[in-house]
Amino acid sequence: MTDLSITAANVIAGANTPTDGGIAGETITAGQQIYRSSVTNKIMKADSNSATVEARRAIGTALNGAALDQPVDFQKDGDITIGATLTPGVAYYLSDTPGGICPVADVGAGEYVCLVGLAKSASVLSLDYQFPGVSN
């Protein structure tokens, strides 16, 4: 699977977009896909082939880096400058690399499908999280 190569320093929240925050349950880098653990209530990296069902459902994109037990903000919807080169019009999904994003063509067999968003331009991703709970 070919994940986007995200430059964390170039991840920028869109104007007037919904954000949220929490405490990191592991080291997180800006641009990674995250979920909130129901056990610890901490922010963790989402993963499309995790054994944990809730980890397969990304809820946002980290806007800053955070070490364990440090605050992390994330964007849940709207446009985001993702810090990577995108192909306009392509759908991007949660990958099997914890926190990663990949184009739809790279979602492998047996991975759970979680849409992250659609590329509006070569740098802007329109976030639209959708998790039907089915594997590819």
C-alpha cells in the first residue's frame, strides 16, 4: 500500500472547520488519522486492519504532533491542507499503516474501508469520514 507522504509542518486546518481535541495515547504526528479509545478516552492512530473495531474508524486528522499524554487537536470535517501531493478527484482512505492515508486504489483485500475524504486540489483534502463497517 502506498500511503501519502505527509510533511507534518505543512498540515493546516481549513478556515471555519470543526476541530476537537484530546490527550494522546501514543505518539501522534500532524496529518495522521486518529480515533478516540473508548477504554482510555485517549487519541490513538486509526488502522484499517486493526483487530480492534473502533480503531478501524477514523474520526479526524491530527493538526499537531503530540507525545504520550500530551494534548492533540484534530479536524473532523471540511477542507484541510494535508501536507502531501494529492490527485484531484481521487478518494483517499484510511490505510493499514497506523495513522496513514492512501488512495482508493491501494486499499487492499481484507482491509476495512474507511473513507477519509476527496481531493479538491493537489494539496487540499475535503474531509468526509465514512465507515460502513465492511472489509474490501
